[in-house]
Amino acid sequence: MLSWLRRFRKTRKTQSVASLRLKIERFRELLRENNRVLDLIADADEKLGGDFLFDTAFITDLAHDLEDSASRVVRDLNFITENRHLALSSAYDKIRVRVGDLMAARIAVPNAPYILPIESVDCDSADSVGEKMACLGEIGRRLHFRIPPGFIITSQAFKRFSERARLEEKIRLLYARDPGGMPTPSEVESSLGKTISSTRLPEDLRKAIVRAVSVQTKRAGKGVSFAVRSSALGEDGELSFAGLHDSVLAVKPDGVPAAYKEVVASLFNARAISYRRTRGEPLEPAVMAVGCVQMVAATCSGVLYTLDPNAPERDVLVVTATPGLGKIVVEGTASVDRFLVSRVPPHRIVSREIADKETMYEIAPEGGIHLVQVPEARRKTPCVSDDFLAALASAALRIEQYSKSPQDIEWAKDAGAEPVFLQSRPLHVRPEAEHTAVNLRTAVANHPVLLSGHGTVTSRGIAYGQVVLVNGREKLEDIPEGAVLVARFSSPHLAELVSKASAVITDIGSPTGHLATITRELRVPSIMDTGIATQVLAGGVEVTVDAEENTIYQGKVDELLLYQLLRRSSYQDSAEFRLLRRLLRVLAPLHLRNPRDRNFTADNCESYHDVIRFAHEKAVEYLVGGHDLGPETGSAYCRNMNLHFPLDLMVINIGDVSLLPSGGTECEVGQIGSEPLRSLLEGIIAPGAWSSEPTNMDFKSFMSSVTGRSALETAPSGAPPPNLAIFSDRYLNLNLFLGYHYNQVDAYVSDVRNDNYIYFRFMGGMTNIARRSRRAKMISIILEKQDFAVDLLGDFLVARLKKFERPILLERLRMIGCLIGYTRQLDVKMRRDTMIDEGVEDFLNSFYIQSSPT
Amino acid sequence: MAEPLRICVVDDEKIVCERLKPILEKGGFSVETYIESALALKRLSETTFDILITDIKMGQPDGIELLRYAKVHSPSIRVIIITGFATAETAREAMKSGAADFIAKPFRLSQLTDLVMQLAQQIRESASSG
């Protein structure tokens, strides 16, 4: 083994510039395809904003293009590294098959655990937990309203159980044996029901359910029982299966596995089968996830419609309420209280009908629920107070605003002051004839236009709210609910504020930036790059944002807001949008972020984003790790830079020979013919950027540098890899190891704005992780202020800037050069969190300005 | 108030019809949509539209045939061709056959509504001058 290693090292040492250039050519292709994948993903994500019209052909082409680019990346990596990462091909193949399944409209069950806690799910988890539970999780996780604690038995668990029960095969046989090839719904229910009840749960699944129940029981104490609820894939989403599948209420802990099977069986009950047939839905791909949430000790419960379905133009919510559990309201079997509540804060009660309520449902001591008499004192009194109704209305309208459609919400009240939400789904309301386009035109004509036609719509929709001017330094609690955020820059810092905003407007920003993506994800209308929003929209002014016509009106245009709510269906619910969203859920997430993580392996690549991330990292690691090109520096394409301070940097020209001076082995910055490399080096050598004085280090930092886990401890042992810049006239790839941390810059700068980009990666340091992370945080803030989109994980940072004009990118490269020098030993000094902001301030307002050429 | 202008949208991709109808209605137009071009052809023979927006690649008849028929039946009709195949040839063929303009999928909705608004302006101007 050792001799093999020695041979290998020797082989690598004798690698010529010619061979390296060949590999670098492939590395450039890898980068091109890498960037193409990122661009395709960003472009597709932009399409989800709703401002584009696309069809299935677009999605098919997208899937094909991504597959093509990712496969090239895999091939390039193996060429560069001499087939050291063949496992990446298998990972790539698995992703390709999943995409194929998705495109063929087969439900692709994600590779999730059998159990997911409800706190961990949101709408992105819909393929694992079903739409109903995904929506409930979203209400808790993103909107921070109360939902019952619990867990979901996922679609992966269903797959496991259905394989044990051989459900697919039995469905095929059932249809094949029927003389007409179409058994009646009752026959299907009876046959598959028997199969399900007679099949034992696979042991691993049963154990997982028992474990999850036990966790809940420990938290909630004795006496807890569960609502075991259906959450079929598609339920409450593309198909409305409302009430077709079963829920089992007040299940004792030991009854949960049996209740799970009961709910799964209801996937094939006669009502659901008939419904599927009328909608032309095949039976085979039906998949059921099951929610298991703690029963709420409800003093009263009910249903809320955010609009009156019979008179949607009235500005009211309809609330029905009953003592105890809400089953009576859902069944409609007894009299209940009915309130009309104003949609306008402070949500006064417009009318109330208090019923004589004789019976109510309660949790039975032996499990299950039973009907009992309502105590005399409660029979004729309102179930809920006006204050509670106002709080309920306010929360429901937030859910409506978030969901972009009127909602039908099940709620409960327990001992707490805030309502608990049990379910929320779209409320179907027929648009009234009088809400025509002509009315809209008349309505908007009465409102002054504050801004129109400036910038780009990045997330389509209509919203109303009060303007709040922000700069990204605000905390979430500073932002009033439903504010229209107006900012100069599309800083990623604003992202965390979006959840409370009704709309986002910026002066500067790109449709493919992080903030735009977040507004699309949260379905918050946004317009970016307006140039002047912060000048014309004053704080406190009430505005209606029409991010369809790219127009902002002064005041509240009720007709536009009602029009938005009453549209028959949101474009986001169309088959094409759902398919594109699902595709991006498979292809876009980045799971492999940290190369130091032991999960950073080819086998763990689950998306094309992972594939390109892994390939990029490994290609760089191979190319910069251990080349000894000393004898080659005399070649026409290779020089050592003379930077006039102690930094060794070798530069390799892969472009025209004229980009380097002829003769000699050394080169001055001014002699470099490559604009991106020259700009970056000008930053590094700017006055004061490179202090060669040693930094004072306290004992703790010193010990940490000796014993602590450095980011680069996984780097090849022995001599540090050489600092290397590979360049052409427009292209630069720089890898710089400065003691204990690593900088990488990859940039392309030309006159074609759309081709231009800078990628900057930074990681490591010589002190402990807290100080290293502070430095990385400081760098991330500086870069964000300079328009970069930044991902930060501890002391590992990736920043991207794309599609800016050439002079701007060259200046940003110079700035990065300055930043590399400025922050070189800064982690040692970062003793407190406050030094992050001080560092940002010092660099941007003092150091960087002084180092700029006059 | 003047009668709203009438627009006929034809595309065998349902999403095109579903998305264009409310957007054009919001712009003040009266809109009919067809995913079957044969039904659209029948409708074009029965009534008059001011603007036809049609996909080019459909079953029988295709967009070019629909365009030619519409121009014969109602010479003043303005036609916008939509296609996923943005080739110069198809554009040229559509324009030669009398299309007012040409737009390739995927496109920004505002591109299409801007185009429709321009045509609507022309139609109103020619009506007032005629």
C-alpha cells in the first residue's frame, strides 16, 4: 500500500503542464456545466414566481438539460481524477431514475424515514407527509401558530407496508379478474380492506411507530390520546378528498398501530374509489401518509371560513363553534353558534347567532369519543369570547394571505389563550359575476399610482399593507404583521423578514437572487430592481401592490384584493407548477454542504445540486493538491508571481501565450494580460491589504491552533498545496491556502453581462471555531452588502455574484483581493460577536475606500 | 363605456388557456379559450373576434391553418402566434400568413399583455378613424 502511494505521488509529481492543461480544460468544462446546472435551477425557480407562462414541454426540456449537464460533470470529474469517483455515476443514475418517475407522473416516494415529527415538516415535505399534514406543519413552522404536537407516518412507511401487503399486485388481480375490468367501488373496498386488515405491520415499521408514540407520551404525560388522521398524497391539494378518507379520534397510545392500518384502508374505501374514478385518477399510485397528533383538550372547537361563500364581497369571516370537540360542526348534526367577524382589524363581531346546544362530543375515558349533554350553564351562552374570535380571525387571515386563497379551517380552544389549528384547506368560492374586469379598471382608476413599470416582478400576486422601509438589520419582531417591505438592496438578510411581509419591493436586486427565491417559496408578491422604490414609497403609507401589472397604488384597493381571492384557482396549483415544484424538490436541494462532514461522499448525493457540489470540491482538491510544477515555471504558460511580500503564487495561463510576458520565471502584477486575475491581485497588493506583521495571539488561540480541529485538517498531509491561479483573458480560478484557511475564486468576466460571474469560497482558520465563524460571518456581511448571494455554514462560506457588468465585476474582484488580505489573520482578533459589525464597518467605510485607486 | 374587445385564445396546453383568460379579462377584454383547435375553428366561423392568440403546433387544424382561416373570415382580425419552437422559419411563415406578431414559450406574461395592449390600441384607433 505504501509503495503504491509513493508510486502515485511520484506519478503526480512528474505530471507536466501539458497534462495539467488538459485536465484544466476538462475542469473548465466541469465549471461551465456546474454553472449551467445552477443557472437552470435558478431559472426554473424564477418561473415559479408566476410571471412566466410555461408548459410541460419546458419542464421536459429542463429535466433533460439538467440530466445532460450533470452527466458531463460526472464524466469530467472522473477524467480529471483518473476515475477516483466512479461511485458518483451510481448516485447520478439513481437521481435520473427518480426524475424519470416524476416526469412519468408516477408518485415518487422520497427516501424519508418512516416517521417525521410534525415540527419538522412544511410544504416541501408534501411528498413524504401528504398535503394535509404538510400544510399543518407549515402553519406551525413558518407562521408560528399553535398546532397539536405529534408525528407523521410517512409515504415511505406506506410503501413498506404496501409491499408487505402486495397491494399493487392485488389491485392488478382485482381488475384483471373482473369480467368488465372494472370492479365496483364496494368490491374494491371489501377486497383491499380485507388484505390490509389481515396484513401485519412490518416489524421495523411497527417499532418505529411505537417509539414515536412513546416519545409523545413521555412529553405529554399519562392520559394522552391521539387523532390518527389521513393525509393522502394529493389530499387537500390537487384533488379535494375532503371527508372521503377516515380519521380515528382519541386513540390510546397502544391502539395507534391498529388505527394506522384503519386509516390506510380508507384510501380504498368505496367513496374514495368513486371519487378517483370521476376525476380520472388511476388507483395504483394512491399513497397514504398518516398524521398522528395529540388530541387537544378542547373546551370548544369549530370551523372558520375566511370568506362568506354565499356573499364573498362582504368583508367578513364565518365562524361556527360548539362546546367540546368539533365533530358536530363537521357533521352538521346539531345546532352550533355562528359568528360573522369583520375581516378588518380589530375584527369586530358583525353578527352572532347563539344556539341552544344540547349535546357535545368529549374524549371518552376508555378511548374514542362519545356524545354527552352540554352542562345547562353553557347551553345558551356563546362558546367563545369576542377577544378569542378576534385572535382567531387575525391568525386565519394570515393563513389565507400565506395560502393565497380563501381557507376552510378547523380550530380548537383549550386552556391557552391562542387557538390551536387542526387543519386548513382551500375554500371553494364561486366568483360573483359583478367582479368583472371593467369594475377592476374603474376601481383602480380611483387610486393614485405610486410606482408602475419599474423593475421586474419576481413573485406574482396582489397584496395590501403599510410600507416599512428596511435595510436588513431589523429583527423579525420589529416588523409589523402584513407590512410591505421596501428596501434599497435585495439583501439576503431580508429573507428572514419575508414571513411577516405581505409584499417586498426593492430598488436593486435580481430575479434569481436569494431574496426573490424566498418570496416565491413563501408566495409573497415581490417586485425587484425598481431603482426608485425607496424614494417614492414613504414609510407608513398604505399601499396595494399589484405584482401582476407591476403597479403600486396608494391606499387599499378592495376590488383588486377580492379579485385575487376569488380567482377560481391559483396558478400555483396547476399541474405544471406542481410538477416543476416537485422536480425542483428532487433536483435543487443541497444536502452536501460541508466537505469536512463525513457524509460528504458520492453515495450521499441525492440531488443534481449535490452531484455538482461534490464534483467541484473533489476536482479542486485533486487539481491543487500536490502538483510540483517547479521545473515547468520556465515554460511560456507558467510563472511565479512577484508580489513583493511573502506569498508564493504560481499562475498558469490556459489562454493565449501573450497573456504572460515572454522569458523569465517571474512576473509582476502589471504584466498579467488577464483582467480578472490582475484585478484580484491589485486588491491583494493594495496599500495596507497585506500586513506582513505577525498577529499577536493569546495563549488560548495559540493552543487552539495547535490542538484544535482546523478546517483544513482533512487536506493532504505533508507540504501545503501550492497557491495556484489558472487563468485566461476572461477567466480566473484561484486557489489560495494561507496558513490555515483556504480561499477559492472562480470568475468569468466579459462584455456579455449574462455570462459573467464570481464564485468565492472561504473556509478555515487557525483559532477555535467560534472565532473562525465570526470572521466568516463578517466576510459574509461584507459580501452581501456588495450584492453577493452568500451561503454560510460555520466557518465555510460560498458567495456568488452573477450577471453584472464587466467593470462592476472587476471592482468586486479587486474588493475580494483586499478582503483576502484584510481578513488573513483576523480570526485571531475576533474575540467577541460585536467585532463582526466593527470589522464590516472598518473594512467597507475605511479600509476598502482608502485602498481604492484615486 | 365601449364594448370590451373580444379575444380568442387557442392552445392545446390547458395551462396556457387557464392562465391567459383571467389575465386578459383583468385587462378589460372579453375572452374565450379553446384547447381543441377544431372547436376554435367552428367558433371563428360563427362569430367575430378582434384578436386571435393561437399556438402553432396543435392537432388539426394547426395554428397556421387557424390563422389563415381567421384572416379570410375576418380580415381585420389581429393574430398573435405562440409557440414552443422559436425558429426563424416558423416565425417567418406565421408573419407571411398575416400574423401581427410572434412570441415563444416560455415568455413573460407582461410581454404578451403589452403586445395585446398595442394591438388593442391600433384596433381602437382604426375604428375611430374609419
